[in-house]
Amino acid sequence: MMIDETIALNRLFDYYGSLLTKRQQEVFEYYYHEDYSYQEIADLLNITRAAAFDNLKRAKEALNNYEENLGFSQRLDDLIQSLQGLKNKEVNQLIEKFYNGGKYD
């Protein structure tokens, strides 16, 4: 899997992950956040390797479908790009905090 795809899926998971089933969330997190193999996930969750693969596949499809239908990620990218175009130091600092998970005053 390409790094760009992994980054994009993790970003979609940040936005839409709570809309997935509990099992899909678990499998996604183990695979992408913990770097577990399908077999390790299967052993941990007491499911088959095929079920781990299937749950991850369905999770990725769901995340892409949510983005296709809701477009939150793309709209947020467009907004941030527009704000950066203002060349306002304070706005750019807030954008930097957003990307780094910082707190807002």
C-alpha cells in the first residue's frame, strides 16, 4: 500500500471513523495504527483472517463512500487553502495548530 493512500485513509478515519461499525473501527485501528497483520488481528479479535481482511476492506470502502457523498475532507482542504491564501500570520498560526493537534485559546 502506498503511503499517500494510508495517509488519506487515516485522515478519512479521523473524520468518519465513528460512522463505521465497532468491528470495522477495531480492525482499521489495529491494521493502520498498530501495524498488525491480518492474522494478528484475527487472533486478537477471535475471528478468521478472512474476516479481518473483509472488515478492513469494508471499512475502507465505507470511508471513501462517506467522503464521496459528504465531501467534508475536500471542503475542509478548500477552506484551509483559501485561508492560507489570505497570508494572515494569525490565521496561518491557527492552521498550523490545527494540523498539529494543538489547543486553541
